[in-house]
Amino acid sequence: MKGAGKLRKLGSRLLLLLLVPGICCWASDFAALSAYHRPDPFGGIVASDQPGANWGHAIKLIAARGGYVSFQLVVKSDHTCSNCKLSIEFSQPVEVYREWFHFNTPDKHYYPDALVPVNLPYTFQMPDQENAISGQTARAFWVDLWIASGTKPGLYHGHARLLEGASSKAIPFIVSVTSAEIPAQDVVSIDSNTYGLGWLRQQYPKALNGSDRSNEDEQFHLVQQYYIIFYENRTTFHILGYSHAGYVDPGFAPELAGSGIQKHIVSWDKFDRLFGPLLDGSAFADTRRGPSPIPFMYLPINPEWPANYLWWGEPGYQTEFTNVMGEMEHHFREKKWTTTQFEMFFNQKKRYKGFEWDGDEERFPADYSYMLAYHDLLIKSLPADTPVHFIMRADVSWTMGKQMDILKNAIDLWCASGGMYVWSSDKLPELRQRGDTVWNYGGTPSVQDVSVSTAFDPLRTWIRGVDGFERWLAVDPGTTPFQSLSDGGTETLVYSGERFGVEGPIPSIRLKLQRNVVQDLDLLEVEAQRGDRDAIKAQVVRLFDNTSLAQWSHSSAPPPAGPVLDWTNADIGDALKPYDAQFPTPHPNAWQSVHDFAVEQFGGAQ
Amino acid sequence: MKATVWLVLGLVLAVPPARAGAPAQTEKTLDEIARVATIMVDGDVCQHILTPRALEHMLKHDPRDDWQAGDNYDVNNEAFIQTKKTLIRLAMIAPFPVDVNLWMPVPTTKDVHIVIRNKYDLSQFWNGDLEQPMPAPVQQVLKTGDRVTVAEKPGMVSVLAPVRNSLGEIVGVLEVVSSNSAPAHDEQ
């Protein structure tokens, strides 16, 4: 997304009203900001979010039911305060977070991103000693208001209050709850991905002190916390449990013993402790969204598991594979884990020297035969009438079009490069007819990008009509994220909460914004199913960045010329430039316009 | 998906599997495997693992594409599989988790690259890159043909041994490696 932003003709329905403060002679300012205008620690707005920003002393929001609506509160003061107190009065559930300002190394500016949960009333200091920013004059809070399903439509009034000694300031807010209901199931799967457990040991040095297998319970608990935070924020989570050379982390597979015809599962203990609560949904019992089994999960299958690579190409390989997978199917069936899609996915690349073929982003035609061979093994392992959903997934880029032909009827879930998919999008009807699921994948916007950038990939997913989008790495904030972000946070949407006394991850502003986008897409889909889908989509992209539907689905420029093996990443980047250039940098209020359209049009503002 | 950063992080932070027994006994076992490995691993076959095309891309630098060498990395399957299976069998000699990795020099450069790794992700030298500067102990084995024991990384022991081809040339180095960090058992 490049180019200058354009002001939205449709004005924001988030009204920031300037009211006379209740008490004079106050040295601090207490103000409200929309969720899309992130403050900086010096009393301003981060550069990318400045267009359309309004500091308000009252706020009005419009909300659907069964979801969250968000805004920010900012305390600005040029004097120190050791006993400031924030409180909020509202009839519906309120969740408040203090915003952490990260120094972003690439552009050397501060951005708020990590959200540290606080209990109200919350007593704090100005400036924030812990954030330790020289010259800090502003602290910020993220406010999530939960509007439960079935809430009576109407106007709901609340107040945010700042106390400093005997002085008090208040920001009134009004939430117009419409009759619109956000469906429980998301129309698109926005996925957060990661690999292995090494990152956990880096981010939780206290919980996993001296980490070895004796910290297993703590590790399992932390992994589950990641599933929970992503679920609560309307994204799915994938964690791959094996390495490029085939080592399976504890708990990600049942324990095996024996060799050849004797090879079998000897214990489900660790696997069931780690994944049981996720697969039966009980891990999510305390969430706003309620218990639900995880929709997707990587299996531990790789060239080294469950069959020993030593037997590859020999009868023992098939025997070990089919025996163990047959036992796995039996266990899953007994446990009634029949909702989750269990993915046989090969992540290894030959460049990492573990195996002789690429499972991920296949480029060499000779590697396709391995996928077909493993599909055959999986089919041989399972009863024809199994109620357990074992599927085969392929992450594709260079040769996605060719793979979609050659591997048809083998691959059930295609996870296709979000950029290169533009040259294969014409295959979608055929894939749909086969019953395949189609996702795109890509990265995560930087904190220095305009806040609404988090909406782009979820929106494009829905506009394209594919089923999901995977952020390929979403849990790695770097080694010292609370001092500085070395890469703009482009590999994370969550942070470790350990330094703040939270036993697990804490969310980010970008995750919250993405969640709010998905909620609105869910609403839009309901209406699209009732009415003219194309007209609704056309209106949405017009509101978002004044583009047309055709721009989102097709590229005017062809892929690079010549054989795929001769392409470079630079060639692909060049070929995608005309497509990318169609999308201007969206205005910070761009999604607010879509939100208002979704909620107001389909729910009726009060 | 481009996972190199994660991969390197994972290597640094991974809790490797464990070996049992006293250090001296461990070293003795690893040394014995290394001695046998030099006999069992066929250097001529190893020299056929990397394809000429992959080598060509390893040797060239494209300022517009940091990933071109990795994206074009390819091997001759038969040579790779034959050698990897030999390495797996050699590792099975030990009663505790061991990896046997194959290292080879990158022709026309002073670099080295790991050519085959195994399932415990153990190595004292691999930095996650396609190729890397030659570690001194690897260089020493390539020059002298002597086995060398290395215990630089905390908890890890490697015995390095030469790989020879039919001309008697030293064409590679085997890293027989284990770790004392502790899984309760082999998860595989």
C-alpha cells in the first residue's frame, strides 16, 4: 500500500466532542482518541496516524452485539504525578490496558503497541517510570468495551474518570448498540503462526527458568495461553511441533516405541495434556466467546515421524506410518475430536539440510511426487468412514498454479502466497468445486505503518473470497521488545506478559485492531449472504481506499517471464508492483468508515 | 515461508536431547562412532549430493535477492538418501541420542556448508546459514585427517572425523555430536 492517503468522504461516525472541562486549573489533559489514531509518549499522534486525528473530551461509538468496540484514553501532563487514578463507569464489561511505548529501531520513533491489562481503578504515575522514556508527557490506555450477544439495543452511557488528588476530570462516552449481531463463527480464518518452542524459553525466562523437560507443565500452559489469546481476539493459532530435520517437541506427538511392525504408540499422556483441552474446547471456557474446539492443528507428521527415515523407500516405512496413524485416528475418534481439521503439513526445506525435498513452498517439480506419496500413506492409514478430519495442507508460492493441478485431490488446504496468488486466483472456482480450502499467507504490518494497515489482509481475504489468511510468524517480538523493536514488530501480534506479572501473552494494539476488523467482516458477510454480495464488497473497498473490486482480484501485469526456476524474488517483486501500486496508503479512518457502514447499515444506529 | 530468523533462534534456544553416562564414556562412544564413520561414509557419493546448479547459485551474489541461493538449493536425491541413511545407522550405535552431520567445503571459497543434518538438530557449528565461514576444528580435520574432539558449546560434545573419496582425498568432515541436556526419553 503506497501513495498519499485520501480523506474519507464518509465522515467518521466516531464523534469526538469538545466539551468544557469540569474543573479549571488542571495541569493535565485527559482526552479520548479513536482506536485508529495512536498517541506518542510526547502528547502527539504517531506520524502515520495523524490524518483525521481528533483529541476529544467525549466520545460516541457505534457497536454491534457479540463483540468489542474500542477507543483510547490519553493523559497528557508536563508535570509529574505520583498518584493519578483512572476509573471507568459503564454498565457493560470493560477491559482496560495500559499502552506500552516501544522505541522502533528502523525509524527511531516511539509507538504504542503492547497492551498491559490493568484493573480499575488504576493508580499510576506520570511519567511512566517503567517505560522510562526521556521527556515523556503522555500515557495512554486502550479501552475495550464488550457488548454481549443479546444486549438490548439502545444508547449506553459511561464515564472515564481521571483523579489527581482532589482534582477530577471526566470523559463521557456513549455507545450506540445496534441490533446487529456478530456471528460466533468468523467468515475468514485470520491465523497466527509459529514454530517450535524455542521462542517460549526466550520470552519466559522466569516461568521456564533453567528450562528443560521438568518445565513441561509450564510450557504446555503457556502454549495453551497463546491459543486462548488468539481465539479471544478472533484469530486462529498454529504452532508447528517439529523442526526442519524432524525433531518433534515433547507433547506435540504421542510417544512411540519399537521398529517396523512393532512400532506403536506407547503414551498419549503429554499430547493429551497439551492438546486435550484445546481439542475438546474446554481451554476456552473462560473466554468471552465461550468454549470451542480449535478449528485447525498441525500434525507432527514429517519425513522422520512417525516412520523412521531410515526405512524411506522400503516396506518398513509404510508399515510404521500406517500403523501409528491408524492408532492416532482411533485415539482421536475415541476422544470425539471430530471438529478440528488435523493437517498433514510438510514444512521442511532442503536448504536446511534435513531432507532431500522441499515440503514448504515447493519450487522443484521432482518434489511433487513426495506429496502424492504421503497422501497415499495417509489414505492407507485411515478407515474410509473415519469421522476425524485428517487433511493434507500445502503452502505454495513459486509453482502454486502447477501444484493446484498436479496435486488435485491430494491437497485439501492450500495456503498460498498472498502476493503471488493474484496470478492463480482464477483457479478458485475449481478449487471450490473440489471442496478445497484456500488461504493466503503473508507478513504483519509494522508499528510504523498506518494503524489501519492491519485491516488490509483480512479485508483482501474476504474480498477475494478465500477462506483465510495466515501471518506466518506472529509471536516473535525480538529479544528486547520493551526496550526496542528491531523490526517494527513485523513478526508478532502479542508480547510476553511475564515482566508485568501476567502468566502468558499480552495483546497488542495491532491484534485488537485486527480483531475489530474481523468482527465487521463477519457482519458484512451476513448481509452479503442476504443481498447483493458484489455491491456490498464494492461499497466496502470504495470506503476503505476508494478502489474497485477488480483491482483487488486481478493483476494487470503478468508473472515474470520464463521458467519458474529462473525467477528471482526481485523478479516477483517487480511483477507485483503494478498490482501493489493500485492500493494507496489508507487513511487512518478508513476502517472506521467500513465499521460504521457494517454496523449502521445492517444493525440500524440508535 | 521465510523462516530463517526463526530457525536460527530455534537453534540457539532449543533444548537438545540428552545423552546418558559419564563425559569420558560419552566421548569414547562418539569417538568410536567417528572412527567407524570414516570407514563407512563414501566420499565419492558425498561429492554428488550437491547439484552443480545449486553450487552455482551458492557462489553467486544477487544484490536484489538475498534468498536466491537458498531458493535454488537442490540435491541429488539418491546420493543424499544413501548418505543420510548411513549417518542414521551410525548414530544408532550409541545408546543415547546422537546426530551424525556431514560437512563439506564450498569449492573455490574458504567456506564450509553442512550438507546433511539429523533429527536432534545437534551441532556445535551450524549457524543456520546455507554456508558459513570454516570453523577451525573442521579446517583442522580437512587438513590433517585426524579426529578432533570439540566441547565448545555448553553441554555438547562433538567428535569430528574425515570423509575420504576413492582417491584418498579428504572431501568432508563428519560431526558426531551429542548433548547432555535432558529429555526424559527419546520423543521419536
